[in-house]
Amino acid sequence: RVNPRTGCVSWVDIENGTLSTLSTEVKGGEERVNLLPHASFAESLPELGYVFAAGQHLGVRDETGNVSLSPTLLSPGRRFNDGAIDKLGRLVIGSMNFDNSDNKNVLLLVELDGAITVLDSDLGLSNGIVVAPETGALFSVDTLRRTVYRRDLDIETSVYGPRQVFAAFDPGENPDGIAYSATGHLVVALWGSAAVAILDASGREVQRVSVPPVFATSVCIRPDTGALLVGGASQPREKLTTATMTGGVWEAESWLEGYPVTTWSQPRHDYTMIKLGSQRVIV
């Protein structure tokens, strides 16, 4: 992700439970902080710090380094995965199994008062999530179904409509992280394919771009330059290895147009993220 305030790039290392932040203006300007095991998502806060997901918890790391956690929200057999902040400043986050999927993974919306709305409860593996900045439409990936879904947002009621299939990939092609371009295109990282797919506003693939990592996991577009950032997983994975290009982040020029992401807007008077009535294991 790109911090809209500083321009720094940040990424999470799930295997090590760390968050790295890179400044392109400072030589050797990478900073790394320990979050928690299975940290899978982190979004910058306006006043420094991060809202993040790790294991079965959501949390906030403030500007002084203090961490506060939600109650346990998921069963031990699953963890949170990717997330995003929607047009109204709410956290949207999905889950996945540690082992084989039971097709009961969730997509959750954390309301501004801390209440939790379950958007989906039948996912194979919830993965990339992104929001169209103008309309508020929500895009989300189920990797095991090889599908990208879309939901429209009613701004007046703050309610999402039913999910619709936006794009479906062929067997062997596994959508992972996604990014939205101000041109109306959706960029999809393809796990195991050493590629990203670019879809138009109708969900039709208009371009496929080869990238260094075989296991492309996440994508991001710089809001100032349109440069495309691609993250890749370590290896070996699924009996596939390459000699180089593992576990890193790459950047290249593109014709895409990024935009500043919305920041998390939930009041944090006492750093309790979740409403008392929502302190339960969801699935």
C-alpha cells in the first residue's frame, strides 16, 4: 500500500508477522516493525500508526507503538487475510482456513460504531479487496472459486447490495490481490502465473502483464505516478520454485492511474474496535 500522506510504500510479511515501510526518498529507508503472528493486513492511520489484522484478531498500533486488539473473532482453524477501507471509512476484511477450506470463510464489514456486519459466509478463501473511489463499489476475491465479486454501495443508507460476479478466471488461474485504477480498470495478481491481469469496467480482461514473481500476491498503484507495485511470496510453493524473484516487492511504470486510499474513520476513544455485542467468534 501507499500512504497517501507520506508516499511511503508498506507491505506485510505474513510468515514473519512484520510490517515494512519503505521511503523512496531516503537511502536504505526501510523500517520494519513486529506486529503479531499471521499479520495479513495493515492500513496507515492519518495520525500515524496502523489498523491491522493478525490471526483471529483485529488491532490498532498507535503512533507510540502501543497495540490494542479486538476479542477473538474467528475460530482457531482460520485467520484473517486481506482487507481494505471502504468509501465511508469502514474496515472490510476477509478470512481463510489454515488448512483445507471448509467453504465457510467470511467477508466482514466493521461499522463505524464497532458493530460487525457479515457480508459473506460461504467463501473458499477470501483474498484481495478494493473499493472504487467515486462510486464506493466493493470488489472482493474468492481465490478458490477463481472469482472476483462486485457489490454496489448505497451511499445514503451505507448498505452494500448483493454480490455479483464481476470476473471469473479459468482453471489454473488463481486471483489473489487486487488494485483499482482511476481509469476504471481492476488489476488482479495471479498466484502461480507470474502475471497480473488488467480488467476493464465490464470485467473483461484487456491486458496481461508478466511480472518477476511466480506467486504474485498483491498489487498497488502509486497515486502520484501510476507506477505499479507487485508483491510476491517466498518459495517453494506448491512444488514450484524459481532461482530468483522470490519474497519481494517490484515496481514498474504503467499507464494506470492510482488514487489516495480512504483512511479508517472509526472513533477510537479507548482503542476498543469491536462493539460489546459483537464480542463473539463469528465462524
